Amino acid sequence: MAPSLTFRLDRSARDTLTEQIRKGIVAAIESGSLAPGARLPSWLDLAAQLGVARGTVKAAYERLADDQIVVTSRAGGTRVSDHAAKALSTKPPAEPDPPPALYQEFFSGPAIFQMGVPASDHFPVPLFARLRANAARAEVAEPAVYPDPRGTFELRQSIAAHLRIARGLECHPSQVFVTTGYAGALAFALRVLRMDGRTAWMEDPGFFQGRMALELAGMSLVPMRVDEDGLDVAQAIARAPDAALALVTPGQHAPLGGTLALARRVQLIEWATRAQAWVFEDDYLGELQLKRRAAPALASLDRAGRVIHIGSFSKTISPALRLGFLVVPAAVAPRFAEAAMAFAPAPGPAVQTAVAGFMREGHYLRHLRRMKRLYAARSDALMAALRARGHAVQAGGLAVLLRLPDGTDDAAICREAQAFGLAPVPLSAWYDPTGARDSGLLLGVATTDEARLDAACDRLSRVIERFRWADA
Ligand SMILES: Cc1ncc(COP(=O)(O)O)c(C=O)c1O
């Protein structure tokens, strides 16, 4: 006789009825009330008992059979398999390691002070949603073919046109490669140019994710000093003249905000030309320079074809797009094109078509102009609010840096602030972990709206004050 199974179904639950039946049987096996070899009720009986369709029970049994938890035969009906207990005791794979602590702030949010994301309260949502919906429909309606692995011509052309106006960079669409953000572009260029095992100059402080990417690509890093004029190129040349790569943020240094001075730009390109090295220009903020007109791209000065320009739509539209691009010197464009096809094709065309439409119809430039004004106002308001509370602050890119006395545990302050819904980032995390590190808090201006500003600054000041006392 088949044992009767006693479990209840909940028709309002998130799990389907089939899944609830499957889980009910698994629970009965785990608890021992269904032993190996025990016969399950027929679909018909169980369906009648539970008041569900026969197919619902059948689907649950089939799933259990697929997992080898039950076996079905014509003669014996459905029975618990001999090794069901073993199959069930196999633990599910362990949760992967949590992301590095610093990233929690990037993944969660947007909380107040959060860096690295644009202001979502001023985004033209209906307009962009319409462009995306139209593009998705067009993609589905078109014949299923492999798209150009370099990115759609339309987007590459729009990017090239935009760079000419906004970044002073003359390039042909065949030099532009659409990527999965800056991160995708960086990994792509590192592989194409075979940087594995070579030495790189890394800004110190510098973008921790860039540092991580170079290390994962097998490069040896030499941390290089940065001041208000950007990377100290003379020091870098003296320390590691034979490096194969310099990874720099010349437009606005990340995270301190200085623009690489013209004399240093010239010096950097001359060194790269001499050493046959590559300069990767991380232009993550593009023309989003809040205080004045943005300096032209470093790549616009490059006559010898040594600069790889990397741009991103993460700060100007949304990081959720995961969309960025590379502009490479014409001489290496064919190499990049082959590699794009082989191992780094551009994201699907729908997202590219939407962004190309946004650019072509003039919305992108308009949106950038509005964001520049908004961010400049938010940056000024944040600096004033912090100064009024006695903090030493400086503007840098889309963040404000609040300096802390040497040795202050800025990471601990950030952890504590998080409990109050604030998301500052510790400055110390941007330094080479083996060297000296300044202490401070980086506060994103895009997410710091006027309405919550005073309360957030009060709260942050109280957290800092507690650490002052603790340190004293
Ligand atoms: C210095 C720097 N470079 C690049 C990026 C953009 O990266 P992605 O395009 O992968 O979002 C960021 C984002 O925070 C950044 O801070």
C-alpha cells in the first residue's frame, strides 16, 4: 500500500502547486516518513487527495525522477529511489564569497552620499523607456543574425561624433568598440595588447577596480604618486621607465579630481612613444566636469598611436546599461576587430540602438548639460554644509572629499555610517594596500539631494565625532 502523504497546499504561495508537491515529498523523505523503496501514491490518488489536476502531480513526480529522487516503473509505480537520501544530503553549492566590502555600497543603494551612480531623481525616464522599448521591439522583429561584434555602426558613429564635439577627439567609427562598460573595455584591451606578465603604472590613489583588473590580468603594478595636477609623470618615468602600460584618469583624477596638466600629458605621450608602451585613458566622467569646460581627451594629443581611450555611459546615463566603449589607434583597430569577434563581442543591439537614438536626437547632450548644473549645485551645497560643521573638504570629480586626520579608521566610519543609510567610501581603500594611505571620506554628490542634505551631514558628523573621541 502506498503511504498517504500529509501536506497542505497554499494556493496563494509564491511556489507553484507542482513545486509545493515536490517539496512536500522531499520533506517526507528527509524526515524518514518515506523510506528508500517506499511506494508513492499514484498521480490520480494524490491529485484527488490534494484537490489538484493530475498533470500537476505528474509534473512534480517527473521533476523528482529527473533528480533521481524517485524511480518509476510500469510494474512498481513510483518509488523512493535507494539513493534518494544521498542525493538529498548533497549540500547545495556554498554561497559564493560575498563581494569585497567596498562594493557593497555600489551594489546597494542608491543611498545618500553614494558614489559612482548618477542622480536617478532627474533622469528622463519616460523618454528613455520609450527608446528602449522601441529598440527591443525592433531587435525582435529583425531577422536573427549575428550583429557586428564591434557594436552597431549607428552607435559607433554617434560616439565618434560626440567625442569630436565634447572631447576634442577625432576618430573614425572603425576605431570605436562598444563594450560592457569600462570594466569590459579594460579587460578587452589588456588581452588584445597581451599585457600579461608586464609592468604597469598605477595611480596611487587610484580606482581600486582598475587595480584589481590589472592584477587579475597578471600585471605587476608600480603605484605612482598623484598631486593636484594628476599623475606625477616624471616620478613614474624615473621609477619604472620600462613599464608597458600606464593606466590614468587624466580628465579628472579618480578620486581626487585633479586634471592632468598639459606638460605632463605631453611628457606621458612622449614616454609611451619612446618606450613603445600603452597609455589607457580612463575617461569615465567624459565632459562631466562641474567647475569649468572639461579638458580635451588625452587621446586627442596622441599622434603616435599609443593611447587607448576608454569611455563609459555609467555616470552619464546609468551603470545598469553596462555600456562603455574603446577608441583605439587606427593601426591596431583590425586587431581589436578580430578579438571582438573572437572573445569580446559588443552587448546586444537593443541597448545600443536606444543609446544611439538618445544621442542622435540630442537628448544626451541636453541631459549632460542639465546634470552638470545639478551636480555643481549639489556639490556646492554639500561642501557648504560640511564646512559649516567644521570639516575640511575639497571637490573631486562627482564626489566631495572630507579629509580626516592621519590614521583615522575611515573604513570603520563608513561601516558605521552605513547603518544610518549613508554610503560614504573610505579614501584609504583607493591606495596601494602596501603603502602609506591618507584617510578621508568620499561623498558622492549625485545622490546627495537637497532635501536630505542637512540631516545626513548632521548624522555623518556625529559618527565622525564618536571616532574622534574613540581615537583620543
Ligand atoms: C575611475 C572609474 N573608472 C571607470 C568607472 C566606470 O566603470 P563602468 O563603466 O565599468 O561602470 C568608474 C565607476 O565608478 C570609475 O570610478
